[in-house]
Amino acid sequence: MSDIAISVRNVSKMYPLYTDPKDRLKQSLWYALPQFFRDQPRRFYREFWALRNISFEVKRGETVGIIGRNGSGKSTLLQIIAGTLAPSSGEVQVNGRVAALLELSSGFNPQFTGRENVYLNGAILGFNREEMNERFDQIAAFADIGEFIDQPVKLYSSGMFVRLAFAVQACVEPDVLIIDEALAVGDIFFRQKCYRRLEALRDQGVSILLVSHSMIDVEQFCQQVLLLEQGTPLFQGGASEAVKRYYLIQQKDQVKRPVKQRQSVAFNELANPSNNQDEVWLPKDAYLNISKVDQISNGWAHCIGVAICNAQGQPCRVFQQGEPASFFYEFEVLQDIEVPIGGLVIQNDKGVIVHGKNTLQYETEVPSQVGQGCRLRFRQDITLDIAIGEYSFTVGLAMISRYDYEYRKEYSQADLNTKTIRLCHLPGLGPFTVTLQRNGHSPQLTHHGIANLPGKCQVVVV
């Protein structure tokens, strides 16, 4: 257990729900009756199980995310791990000091000043005043709220509140840090500072448990993710796969039954009227082996081939900076669907999404409907003007109704996302590597940072 920071074993949490307030009184009186009567159990309530049989472990220095729809039990689970709520059954073992940022007002007295609340939180975490004196300057500098540190926190904005709360929890050298949505508050500079601090804590061996509805943050920051649905564990594994499964849950109320079409049009016929696709498509030996890749699907499609090639059409896994790469992917449609959307996402070795684009963004010509049994073939050419290093990629297939496709430019991005139905995704394909340019170029970086953005620079002597 020396390598385990958090161990959760078969944890469940039940809340009694009473239809009438009088039933709560009846239940209390029943427990007060002599043992003879209480041997014949009576319930004046119905059981609501917020959590059922949750088990997982968090290693030292590991960042684990917990995701799920509202009401899935995420915050309840964090409160049990933090020790502010008792489980109905099961066992939680936490090794080391726990710092928890569960909600904006957690552990803060609104009548106290920021300074007083810093010392109050330190006392709760087991630090004496001398130890907090040593840490106070670091906490105040991180929070960066100026003279408000000596004002009652009831006067704080939500941004100032979370600045101070996070600063306290992140600067007291915890062994386990628990965060529930708190980082969604604050400006971009504070969030960047928070994530730099979290990276530093993780490098020091601090275990981090993060609940967030920002799937981008989850994918880029978490190594493992637990997906909850109605209080039960639905999936535990890699962040990218967990996020794709979360999206399938989100859309299941949107999709009740397969779309039935009067007439189906195959993508092959649309993209190449000669119907001679085999001449321009890759041979079978160029495909990657995807037999062991988990396909996250709602059952309407599955992937039958993925390949990555260089400009000469040869299978390739190593590219120079600025070199083009061609990604091929093919899906078999198992139900009649409307307008298909194919796309690809590239992530670096830290899980940061470097590039993502689909047929909607390319304005690619696509069919208005595709029939069951047809195959959809996509080729996506990308110039790899990105940092040197290792990358993985994800391919996916989705669909949108013909009506929404026709009026797609009238929708905001958020509205368009809700109207998109995800059919099949393959996360974590690859890897491939980008190296320095060699052919006719000096072996130097073409740019700094993740991506090489188009633009120009001018110099003028005045």
C-alpha cells in the first residue's frame, strides 16, 4: 500500500427519502421502541442510492478525474474520500494529509478576513500558527488579491474567493489534493497558474483527484478517469476513452431509435462517380492493426480500417516538421444515418489537443444520407507544422440531421455540438513521431510551442 494514496473499496451511499414529513417522525419513533418491536423492521421511507459499489485506487503522483452527468454521484464520492461524509457501506483509506477544495465556501468563515481564514484552514489541516507563518507569504502571493487579504471574505467576488481557497490548499504541502469544479472560476491567467501549480505538485508525488465538467481539462490533465452514471461505475481507464464514453451517455436521450431513410446514398458514389475507389484507396497491408483498440460506439457504425501515410502514399510513422501526412479511416455503417461527419484529433504526449478538425470545418461535400451496409471512407491530409515529439491520434464518425446540416452556419458551436450524434470513436491510435527538418534545411526548430501558426513578421529601422 506504500504506493497507493487513495483506496476506495465497495463504497455505497444511501439516502432515505420520505414522502411525508410525518414519516420521518414515525421512523424516529420506531427506533425508540423496545427491541422486540425493532426486530421486525419497518421502513417509512424509500431508499435512494447515490453511490453503489465504487472501487478504485489512486497511486502517488497520479492525477485521476471523476466525470459524469449531473446527479451521477461525483461530489458525494469526493466528500466521502475527504472525510466530510460517511459511506453507508464500504471502506476508504487515504494515506497522508488531504487538502480538499470541494466548493467555494468550503472551510471559510464569511465573517473572518482572508488572513484569518488562511490560519483557520491551516489549523483544520493540522498546522500550528508558526508553520502557517512560514507559508503565509507564499499563499498570499499565489492568491494575489492585494489588500483584500485583510477584508472579510463575505465581500469577495467568486474569483477572489477561489483564488484564496486554492492558494491555501495548494501551498500547504498536501499528500492528496481533491478539487471539485473550483478551477472553473477565475480568469485565464489564474487558471494557467493553477495548472502549473498542479503539475508541480504532481511532480512532487502529490496525488490529485479532480472533478470537472470541462472535458478538455480532463483529457489534458488526467492520467486515469472514472466515469459514473447514476451512482455506478461505468468505465475506468484512459482519459480520452472515458471522455468519448461520456459523450455517448450525454446523447442517449437524444437518440432513441435508428433513423429510417427512404433512399440511401453511398459515400463512394458521391466522392467518386466512377465507383473505382479501389484504385485510389490503400491496399489492406497499409492499415494499422486496430483489433485490440476499443471502439467506443453506440452500435450504429464500426471502424474497419485506419492508416497513416507520407506524401508518397507509403505507410509511415516518422515525419519531419512541416511534412504532410495523410490519415485514412473507414467505417461500416450498421444503421441508416443522415449526414455523416468524419474527423480526427491529434494529441501530444501530455494529452494536449494539438489539432482537431472534421468534415464540417473543412466544408467537405458529404451525402445527405447513408444506408445500412455502406462504407464511409475518409482521407484527411494534414501538414505537421507542430513541435517535435511523439503524438497519438483519434478518429471518429458522427452524424447530424439534414435539417441541422442545412442551417449549420446559423448555430453557435455549443448548439451544433448538442445536435451532433456521435456514432463511433477510436481513441489513442498511433503513435507517430515528428522530428527536425533535415532535407535541405538546417536541423533547427521551425518555431517554438505546440503549433506553427501562419503569419508574417516585418522589421523597420526608424
